[in-house]
Amino acid sequence: KTKPISNGVNLAINWIQSFRVVAELIALAGVFVFLLQALQSAYRQASILDEGLYLVKGFLFTSGRYIPFQPDGPWTNQMPLSYLIPGAIQLLFGTGLRTGRIFSVILGVLILLGLWILSRRLAGRWWAAATVLAAAINPAYWNGYSMAVSQVLVACILTWVLVLAIDENAPLWRLCLASLSAGLLLLVRVNMTPVLPLLLLYIFGQHGWKAGLWSSLTGGLAVLILHAIYWPGILQMWASWIPASLTPFLDPWRIEDLGIAVWNPAIGWEDRLASLWDGVRFNFIPTLSLALFGVLIFQRKYWTKIFYYRTTVLLSILSLVLVAAHAWAALLKNYCVFCFAGYLEFFSPVMILIAALAFRAWRPGKTTAYALYALLVIP
């Protein structure tokens, strides 16, 4: 008696899947939800100090009144492009918080578009729709990616670096453009330094020495040229990241040595642990994707294709390195303990791709290891 019902359900599922446009409509609905909620947040939420600093400094730099790292000028405590890009947008469309926030919302939509292109290329239309939805329905992104801060700018550039580079048969010009963009990403925020070297290792492994060398040249030139333009003031950005014992020649640019620090909050481990779980909660699907499926890179023999395996290795190691670096900066130091959740927004959307790749290309068969892993994942 149940067989006709079961057959009817299967026919209905096959009928729905036969309409490929349904997946695109689901993804489009996700984009619409994000756009609606992000615009609402952009117009309603209170401003924070960082927004004004990026916008005001950016306008002062791009209008020619000051230059980054100028003595007795505005304090350039981030890389130059994090100010120059929002400054250029204000020159084009007018100054103010509204311009900066609308620009951020547009960047958020571009993140979703990049995720859709990349996940569709790697795992198909339905996983593309699922990936877009996973990012689009996250309230933390509605809030964070509608503010005039650098998280959304970094996440957008990173997403499109991967769109350009992650392709089994990517042409050389796209690999070079991806490396150039990764180099520029470093000039937006110094905390994204691991992206370029890890990307170049991936290009060498997947596309060979010729592509790797040309990509290294373009990415390296982007970094060197921008450093040459703002030399030597830009050295202060590295002085705070590299241990003083290894780089005594950077001591003149160590800002903290020029005065007495007044920001030294006494935050206990209970609060640091709370900040850690805030980061997980606000970025739940991305962190779950990394935790559950990133470990599969240790099971090389179960991947159906070397391209998918290499791509998963890139995304997993890149995500793990960035999570560890930002956990160290937020949770182990006293710089901004409760910024960990916001720090993850620099890169967390691309972590969702790890789950899509695992379901697309990891086929372990009936093994004891798979059974134990299934017991962990299914609940």
C-alpha cells in the first residue's frame, strides 16, 4: 500500500529536480532576503567608532589633504587600501555614513554571487543554492556586512580571489589576476597575509610551475609596489605583528614603544571563552563546516578526484590558519577580546564551501572509520 506513495514522492522529487531553474530561484530568494535585511540594518543600527574612522580617514587620504602614514597626519593603523577604497567611493558618490553602508551592502551581495559561482562550479546548482542560503540567512552577516567597516571588503575580495583561482582548467590570466587580488588583499588588512602564500602553493600544485611563477610575480609585484609607495611608514604595520626579538630594525616603528599604554583590560578566561562561543554562534554553519569536514583532508584515498582534494586542502588550511591567527589576536591578547566574532567575518563565508566539496567528492565506502564519522556527523 505504501509503494505507490513512495513512487509518487520520488516522481515529485525527480520532477522538481528536472527544473534546474528552481535552484537558481532558491539562490535568488536568498540574495533577496540578505539584501532586504542588510538594507534595513544599514538604515537602523547605531554607528560605531570604526565606521567613522574608515570613512573620515579615507576621504582625507583620497581628497589629497593627507597621505597614509604621513607624520602628524591621521593615524594609519590599518593598511592603506582599507581607507583608500571607501574614500574613493565617497569621492564618487558623496561623503557620509549612508554611502559607506550602501557600498558595504553591495559588497555583501557580491560575496553571495561569488559563492554561488564557485559552489556551482565545484558541486552543482543545488549545492550552490544551499551555500548561498547558508550565508544569506545568517543575521550576523546582515549586521556586519551592512556596516562601513573592512570585514565585508576583505570577505568580498577573498571570495573573488577564489572564484578566479579555483578551477580545474583556469587560464593563466585568471590565476595571475587572482594572485594580484590576493596581494592587494594584504594591502587592505595585514591579518590576511596568509592568503597569498597559500594561494600560490595551491597554484603550483594544481597548475604547475609556469602558472605558479607567473602568479608569484604578479602577486609579489602588487605587494612590493604598494610598499614602495608608502615606504618607510608602512613598516609600522609589520612592527606590531612580527616579534621584536626577530626584527630589531623595526623598533622605530613600534607604536607601543612611543608612549605608555592605557588600554589594558583585565578580562578573565570565562569572558574569553564566552567570546569564543560567540564567534562560533554568529558563524555557526561556517565553523561547523570546517570542524566536521576539514578533517577529511587526512583521508586522501577517499576523494574521487585530486582537484577536489587539493581545493579542500586549500580551503581547510587557509580557514584553520586564519581562525587560529584571529583567535590568538582576540582571545589570547588584550587588544579586543570580544571582537572574535567580527574577526571571523573576514573569511567565514568561504568556509561553507568545505561542506559542499565533501558531499560532492568524498566517497569513503563501508569502513569502520566512516561509520564512526557518520555517528559524529548525523546527530
